[in-house]
Amino acid sequence: MRSYRFSLLFFTSLVIFLFPTISISIDSLTATNFVTGNQTLVSAGDVFELGFFNSGDSDNWYVGIWYKNIPTRTYVWIANRDSPLSNSSGVFKVVDQNIVLLDQNQSQVWSSNITKGNNNVAELWDSGNLVLRDAGDPNNYLWQSFDFPTDTLLPDMKLGWNLTTGLDRYLTSWRSLQDPSSGDFSFKLNYQGFPEIFLWNKQQIRYRSGPWNGLRFSGVPEMEPVDYLVFEFIADQDEVSYSFSVSNNTLFYRLVVNDAGTLERLTWINDAKQWSRFWYAPEDQCDYYRQCGPYGICDANASPVCKCLRGFTPKNLQAWNLRDGSDGCVRKTDLGCMSDKFLHLRNVKLPQSTTAFVDRNMSLVACEDMCLRNCSCTAYANADISNRGSGCVIWFGELLDMKEYSSGGQDLFVRLNASDLGKFKIFPFSFSYCLFFYSNYYQNEKNYNVLLGHSEINPAIHLSYN
Ligand SMILES: *[C@@H]1O[C@H](CO)[C@@H](O)[C@H](O)[C@H]1NC(C)=O
Ligand SMILES: *[C@@H]1O[C@H](CO)[C@@H](O)[C@H](O)[C@H]1NC(C)=O
Ligand SMILES: *[C@@H]1O[C@H](CO)[C@@H](O)[C@H](O)[C@H]1NC(C)=O
Ligand SMILES: *[C@@H]1O[C@H](CO)[C@@H](O)[C@H](O)[C@H]1NC(C)=O
Ligand SMILES: *[C@@H]1O[C@H](CO)[C@@H](O)[C@H](O)[C@H]1NC(C)=O
Ligand SMILES: *[C@@H]1O[C@H](CO)[C@@H](O)[C@H](O)[C@H]1NC(C)=O
Ligand SMILES: *[C@@H]1O[C@H](CO)[C@@H](O)[C@H](O)[C@H]1NC(C)=O
Ligand SMILES: *[C@@H]1O[C@H](CO)[C@@H](O)[C@H](O)[C@H]1NC(C)=O
Ligand SMILES: *[C@@H]1O[C@H](CO)[C@@H](O)[C@H](O)[C@H]1NC(C)=O
């Protein structure tokens, strides 16, 4: 059991007298060490602070975590955002196994809701994580605030799924700048198909990150790791999650869904004493979900922004001409299946991939072949674009929400009736052929002949001069 930092009543009253704004803090939460009134819980390195606050001029009181040394009060987590206290005299402490919040009448308004452990004790870590553990078994962590985010993703905090337990960690905006209750916008990872993260406005998709392509989200071409900021995406049987870490502990970064429905990455600028927004989405018209409908592709630098993919034509020409692209495009020519060819698009945001098929071990050549043999396959791409590309993603049905970039996107191969590619004579070989050749030739010249053989066996796979 830890003691108060200022244990002498005499001393604390002296401090309060001399420095009226200073607060009294504790370093762990137990049954007898609690947070109430102006008292706060402070992390060991003085980075984060937990305590009561009220927002705006309301009478609603909350327990939250904020940066201790950042003068602009910034809340990174709130325990009771949807069940505020009407009076500041609440108590935040550990009762039996749980961290609980009691109101002025000692009734429980919030609980960590677990049923494990003994003599549990909670600590606030310098990462901003409030962690509950078994006092007798210090390595037995039972609950953490990082698993129940509000609107903020801090470094080392995971967004997404623990597939073993079914825990889904996602961000939900504040209702307004002054009101921390759950707002309409959320940022939620969908692990189905080829996983990606969606920004929702209530039940409607507002923006899509695009799937993780090994380097970045397909829809965030400007996402470049720097030496002190590293992005991590994990997709295996146990979890599908996104996180970032910051190696320099003097730098503060956070990812937030704000009350206006914008996803923002912010960093604290110490000289200017303010948060700087260095990335946000949706940024341009093309970031809004389904801007150009099925088989439409959006280019923010073009006017109009929407165009149909080669081989497609506007479904509703009248609306399209009025710059409403939402109906998208339809094929000019029906598919013929095994005789079809693939249109090679570069620098695109991959289409919505919730129902896509993924095999991380297949080569692009095998991917093309698999797509061609399944007549409902409409497109394919590499699952991972790092190290010259690997893996296979296959789309069935309509291709939605594509965007074209001037740089930083990736390659996508879209199935067309060969007759729609006939006018398109730029590439003598398919891209996969070139890529495979390129990546293998220098390692093993024999592969060259194997490849030639391959192209003769399956001439339909490759684009022809026609
Ligand atoms: C808590 O802080 C408020 C404002 O800073 C102050 O008015 C009040 O007296 C403080 N209460 C205690 C118990 O220190
Ligand atoms: C909070 O409620 C308690 C108990 O009802 C009361 O004694 C106290 O004055 C209230 N405090 C404020 C700040 O309203
Ligand atoms: C606390 O108890 C008082 C008196 O029993 C009651 O009037 C008040 O509504 C209660 N407050 C809360 C927040 O439950
Ligand atoms: C705790 O569990 C109860 C009952 O399952 C539920 O009503 C309540 O909302 C939960 N509280 C939190 C903070 O999850
Ligand atoms: C999922 O949650 C369980 C139970 O808390 C934990 O033991 C496991 O390590 C978690 N898995 C991952 C991948 O985080
Ligand atoms: C951390 O960042 C600060 C501020 O940018 C810089 O002065 C310092 O050198 C960095 N430290 C390391 C270890 O990179
Ligand atoms: C599709 O292309 C094939 C040649 O690959 C052609 O014979 C067929 O007529 C085309 N289908 C349609 C519906 O035009
Ligand atoms: C994919 O390849 C990795 C390493 O090459 C291997 O460990 C793994 O078992 C393969 N997975 C499947 C599904 O074939
Ligand atoms: C094509 O793919 C779909 C979706 O995965 C699958 O349901 C269907 O059986 C496949 N068809 C063939 C011929 O493999």
C-alpha cells in the first residue's frame, strides 16, 4: 500500500496556503488511497495525471486522465463520459476487485467490471494507461484503460480486436468541444476480409483508411514512418490491431476523432505551447466514402473529381454530369471470364476490402491466375507492397471507394473484357510478368526461362497487343 505524497496534514495545508493552485496527488489507487475533490493520481514520471474535472460551464463531473505538464488541458481518457456526476464530491478508488467511481451518495456510477484478482491495486503509468493489477501478483494485469478508449489513441495503445476475447477497441468522439459524452463519430477497425479502419458517423461510413499494405494504410499515402514515430499493424489469428509508438519520450503524439468527425494526428509543440495538427482525414472531397460510386475513381486534383475506370461508363449520366458521382459506373462490355484481361492501375487507394479474399503467401502471378479462374473475381492486388510486393488480395463484386494519387498509392489490377483493353497498347507484358522477372532475374537467371514457359502456358493472363 502506498502512502500519500504529502502525508503530513500540516505540510499539505501549508503548501495549499502558499500555492493555492497546487493539487495533492497519490501514486496508486487502493481501497484507502483514493482520488476525490482536487486530489489526483499522478504517474511516476509526472507525465499523466488522473482526477475529477468538469467541462465547460456544465455541472457534470468526470474522472479523466490528462497530461500533467501540458498547459492546454487535454483529456486522453474519461472513465464515466456517459454517466457524469452532478457534484464534484465523488470518490474514485478500488473496492474489492474493481476500480469504481462513487457519487456524492456513495452509489456506484462506474466500475471496471472485472471479477478477478485479490487486493487489487491500480496505477497510472507514464504511457497514460490506468492499470489494475493483483497486489500479490504484480505481473498479473487484470484491467487497463487502454482497452476502453474514449476519443484518443496514445502511443502503444492498440486500436482493434483481440480475437481471442472478442474485445474491440475503438475511438468515439466527444459530443461537442465542451461535452465529453459519446458523440456520433467513431473510428473502428473491421478485421473481416482485408482489414481496414472505418470512420463512422452514426451508422454511416464517413471515411475509410484503406487496408494496411505493409507500409501504411492504402488510403494514407503520406503516412511515412520517421525514426521516432513507428506504425505497427498486426493481423494474425489472435489479433488484428493498429498502434503507433514514439521512441522519444519528450515528444507527445495522439490520434483523435474530434467532435466534428475529423480524424487528427496531433503533436505538442513546446515552443508555441500548442497542439499542432500534422495530419487529418477526411482531407479532400475524395476522402469521403463512396464519392464516385462503384467502379468510379476519385482524383482530388482533377475537375470533376470523379471518373469511371477504363472500360466503364457512368450509370446515371444525368446525375454524373451534375457532378453527383455516387451512382458510379457500369461495364461497357460484359465479362467473358477466362478470356478477360486486367487493367493495370497505379497509385490508387485499394477498393473497400471487407469481403475481399487474402492470402499473404501467394505471389502476384498466382494471384492473377486465381482471379482469372474465378469468374466473379473483379480485381486483384498485392497484399503487402514492402520488399517489391508479396501476397494476394482478390475482390469479388463491385469495387468501391477508390482514389487516385499522384504518388504513394499502389497497383491494382481490374478485370475487363479483353475487348475493352484492346485500345490500350502500352504494356507489352503484364505488370506481374515484369515484376516477377525483375525480382527474380538477378537472383536466378534460370527463372527467366521458367517464366517464359509460364507465359506460354497461360497466354490469357497477359495483356496482348491485339
Ligand atoms: C479545489 O480547487 C478549487 C479551484 O481550484 C478551489 O476553489 C477549491 O477550494 C479547492 N478545493 C480543495 C478542497 O482544495
Ligand atoms: C455535493 O453533495 C454533497 C452531499 O449531497 C453536499 O454536501 C455538497 O455540498 C455538494 N457539493 C457541491 C459542490 O455541490
Ligand atoms: C443523493 O441523495 C439525495 C438525498 O437522498 C437525493 O436527493 C439526490 O438526488 C441523490 N443524488 C444522486 C446523484 O443520486
Ligand atoms: C458493468 O456491468 C454491468 C452489468 O453487466 C453493466 O450494466 C455496466 O454497464 C458495466 N459497466 C461498465 C463500466 O462497463
Ligand atoms: C487477448 O486477451 C487475453 C485476455 O485478456 C490475453 O491473455 C491475450 O494476451 C490477448 N491477446 C492479445 C493478442 O493481446
Ligand atoms: C527528442 O526530441 C527532442 C525535441 O525534438 C530533441 O531535442 C531530442 O534530441 C530528441 N532525443 C532523441 C534521443 O532523439
Ligand atoms: C468479351 O470479349 C470477348 C473476347 O475476349 C468477345 O468475344 C465477347 O464478345 C466480349 N463480350 C461481350 C459481351 O461483348
Ligand atoms: C506462409 O509463409 C510463411 C513463411 O514463408 C510460413 O511460415 C507460413 O506457414 C505460410 N502460411 C501459409 C498459410 O502457407
Ligand atoms: C469464386 O469465389 C467465390 C467467393 O470466394 C466463391 O464463393 C466461389 O465458389 C468461387 N468460384 C469458383 C469457381 O472457384
